Amino acid sequence: MRSFVALLYLEYAAIAYAATDSSRPRGVSPDFAKFYKDPKSFTCISNPSIHLSTSQINDDYCDCPDGSDEPGTAACSHLSPLSPHTPADTVRNTVNASLALPGFYCKNKGHIPSYVPFTNVNDGICDYDSCCDGSEEYGHVGGVKCEDRCKEIGKEWRKKDEARQKSLGNASRKRKELVAEAARLRLQVQDRLQSLGTEIEGQELKLKQTEQELAEVERREKGRVVKGSVSSKAGKLGLLVGLAKQRTNELRESLIRVRNERDANKGRLQDLEKLLTTFKEEYNPNFNDEGVKRAVRAWEDYAAKGKAESNDALDRDLDEISKEDGENGLNWDEYESEEKTELDVLYAFENYLPPTIRNYLDTKLRELRTLMISNGILADIASTSTGTSTETKAVLDARSRAEAARNDLTNSRKDLASHTEDLAKDFGPEDIFRALKGQCVSTDAGEYTYEVCFLGQTTQKPKKGGGHTNMGNYNRLERIMVDDEVPADGKGLGSGERIAMKHEGGQGCWNGPSRSTTVVLGCSEENEVWKIMEEEKCVYRMEVGTPAVCEVLGQTPQGGREEL
């Protein structure tokens, strides 16, 4: 369908230009034909005050300061010093003396019209890349005759252009997929931000509660009344119980280990007996080897003694001993906890008081206890017999809960800041590079492999081994202007504004700056590296194709109008 529309367009264009084609001077394109319509006189395009006769057009003599009177010759090759001097040279400083025409116009029927520089006109060289019809060599200078090859060149170009258009269509579809993926990833970040806000509110409340709990436990533990000799006795008993529990656990672990080793040795012994039995049965008695015979006799004597009977009852006893103490009815916690005495009842007398008096008395007693400990009148219960100050289990547990809540809140706040910063970053048009972040492409060039990771790092890797060289870390996206020709395979930047990734702060050069790379992006069906060059010392430029920039910033398929 596209080819049919193009053919219709070309047919109409041919009809439209047919009327004016014969009246246009050589080298004039349809865009500038309006300046050459007058059959009697001609006005210089950029200098309308200068009027010439039509006979002066293409007379191989530069009359107009802007060269517009010589569209089909090389006489005004940017007003070259080799051109004859004219009266216009004396007023060149007061008039527009820059070329008004882009070059010699080649019709290239069957292909794409184009311009060649005026210096190429009748220079004896066929410029088929730009002028496939050979019309720029109409003078046959040096006997050179450039035949019209537009039919063949146009056919080949259209074949490649069809492949390019197909590739661009695929690239456009892939770009839409990337845009959708980027939108999904951005929504994930936004949803996570909302959930983080709710989580942080809950974590702040939890931290406040755990800190209040810690303060209350510290106050309560510090305010506990020491119970004199009863506590001392209980402490000694608790120490003894702890040692007994530790010793019992060690013996149990040793017993289990020895049993495992015994069972392993039994298995190895059985394997050895099987090996010797097989040896005895299969050896050749006629083989006169005293060493083998002695070994067989020794095995027969060993086997005649019989195997030791296994003692199942002993194994059952060992199984019972190997069980945990709790399974055998021994509860160490009962011995480690302090037993209540008459003093406990005495200290709990406040439970019989009215609530208001009880709270008041409890507060005052604890404040008094804390004050006496602070002034050295009473010993802190956290002090042990060795003089080392420790906290009680209740305080340690409360502090652990508070620290855990504080760490959770800190991590959530870091995540919140990271996600907020992520949403504020420039990921390009429609956030599209969010979908490409971290993806890498590479190419081989000489002795190295060059790799670029989107929004990541550019790296130089030697093929023969050795360390990698950081050529720059991603810093920002920029827009730059380019003016390059697109090759036949379409893998080029073209002309116009393009998106570029700036990578800076790479590995330092010897006696030079830190390496940096500008990655200029062009439209292609796949992510691929097209070209890499070192523009100056340790300053690199990469040209990379990606569907992410197709139809962005005016980048469209390269092509033009054909003439029939």
C-alpha cells in the first residue's frame, strides 16, 4: 500500500514538473525555479538590485555576488579565487556574497534528486553517490562520460529502503512496548511511595511505644528493692544450677558425637568384612603367594571367633540419655528462678492498698530507690559479683525491641528518599529509559570490546585478558545537534537534534583527565553499538542505536522525493 501511494505521488509530481522542467536552466531545482521564470531578464536571488539578461545565466561567468546566475557551472564555486574577477568583487563587502543555491541540482530520475557541490561540476569525476544520472559531467571534460545509472541505483536503494521501513516499523512497535513498560515501572515506584508513607507512620508510632516501654522497664528495674541475703543465696543457687545445666549439655553432646562415630566405624567394619569374604572366596589357592595365604588364614581365624552380639538394651538407654532434659522430666527453669519467701509477701503489701495510694507510693519508692543508687547509697542490681555492670534481661529485651523499631524506621526513610529521588530523575521522553536502565550492549573494535549500559557505565575490555577500564559513569541526558549522512543500512544518526547520555568520572588517564563518554542515540530496531571513536585524549564518543528514540525529537526515516 505504501509503495502504491508513493508511485501515485511520484506520477503527479512528474506531471506537475513536466511543464516547468524544460524551461528551467541546467542545475536549477524545482524549489528555485520561480527565480528563473522571466524569459528576458534575471534578478540575482540574494541581491535583487542587480539585474541581468537571461543570456548571462550559465554562461560560465560569475555575474551575481551570490552565484545564482551560474546554477549549472562551476564558475561561482563559492566565488572561488580561480573564477574571473567581476565588477561585483568591488562591492562584495556591501552585498550578500554567499552562495544562494545549495549546489548543482541532479534530477536523478528513477531515484532521489540531490545536490552536488559546484566544485564537482565538470571536474572529470562521476559522482554517482549524489548524482546518479551523471548530469554534473555534461561537459565531458577529459573525455569522461558519466552514464545514467539511476535505474539500477534507485532499484537497489528502494530494496534497502523497504528493509529500512520494515525495521523502523518494528522499532516503533518496540518503542511503544518500552513506553508501556516504563509507565508500569513508574507506577510501581509511586505505589511503593504510598505504602512507604503508611509504613513510616506505623513505624514512628511503634518506635515511640518501644522507647516508652524501654524507659518504663529501666525505671522499674532500677527501682527494684534488693532483698538481702535471700537474693544472695538464690543467686548462688542459680549459678550452681547454670553450671550443672551447662555440664549436662556438654556430656549429652559428647555422648551423641561418640555414638555417631561408633556407628560410622561399624559401617566401615562391615564393608571391610565383605571385602575380605569376597577375597577369600575368589582367590586362587594354587597361586603360590605366602603373603596372600597368611592373609586368608588370618581372616579365617577372625571369622571363626564370631561377631559380637549387639546390646539393644544399652542402645535404648543411650537413646534416653541423649534426649533433652525437658523430655526426661528435668525443668531447669524451676531451679533457676527465685523462690518466693516471706519477704516477697512483705514487699507486695502495696497490692492491698487503694489504687491511688498504691500508684503514689510506688512512684515515690522508685524515685527514692533511683536517687539512692545514683548517690551510691544502694548498690545497683545490675552489678554482679565481678563488679561488671550489666543490664537485666527485661531491659535488654526492651532495648532490643526499640533498636529494631529504630532500624526499621531508618531503612524505610532511606527507601522513601531513594524512591522520591527516582521519580524526580530525567528518564527521557515518556520516561522511556526507565525501561532500559541496566541493559547493556557491546561491540568489538580492534583489541577491545566496548560496552555501554543504559544509565549505567561505559567500559573498555581487552580481548586478551586484563583489567577493565571505566570510560565513564552515567551522569545525565542531553540534547545535541548532529549532521551526519545515514548509510545505506540506515545505521546512522542523520541530521537534527538527538538525545545523548553523558558518562563522566571514569578511570583517570596518564597525565590526562578522567575518562568520559558521550553516547549519542539514533533510531534502530535493536539496541546496538554502531561506532566508537576517541575525539580527544580520554574523551570518547559512541553512536548507539535503540528503538527508544525512534520518532523522538524529529528523528524520522531518511529519504526523499523521487523523480520519474
